Amino acid sequence: MGETGTVHIKHLPGQERYEASVTSDDGTDLQVGYLDYVSEIEQVVLTHTVIYERFSGHGYAGQLVKAVLDDIRPSGKKVVPVCSYVEAYVGKHPEYADMAVSVQR
């Protein structure tokens, strides 16, 4: 069973989660991972990004994080990249640097 390269993102605000899926060759949607967050008044804390091992190495995490940041941007909220993957992604993509608040470690 193969997977296509385009990730479909589903926002579940009640669960404070974005889910990523791909469509298999037989048309089945397969969840490949998720990103959890905590929404606050002026910021969104991005806490955890997971891509299931079976789907790692296909660039799905980057597509997921980009979609999440693009979804948050219009709100004007800052993001707090507690998740190390999100922090690294923002570091490599300066177009999102204006959204990020540094995390005290």
C-alpha cells in the first residue's frame, strides 16, 4: 500500500490538535501524525509533533508544521515552539520568525 506525498490537515480545536493524513493508493485516508497545542489568549503553545514511525522520512512533519503556522498566522497570535521540531522548523524558515516567541530552557 503506497501513500501520496500530499498531507491533508484536519484541525480539531476541541482537542487542541491538528491531524495529518495521506490518501493511500486504494483511496483510504491514513493518519500519519499530529501536532498538539495549547491555545492561550495572545499565543499558541506548540507542544508536541508526532509522525508515526511507519511514515517518517517522507517530509510529513514539515508539511504539518507549515500548515499549522499558516493557519495560526491570520489570528495575529504568537507561537511558542516548545516542541523541538517546531523550534528547528522556525529556525530554518525565517518567514515564520516574526511569529515565534523564544522559549526559556
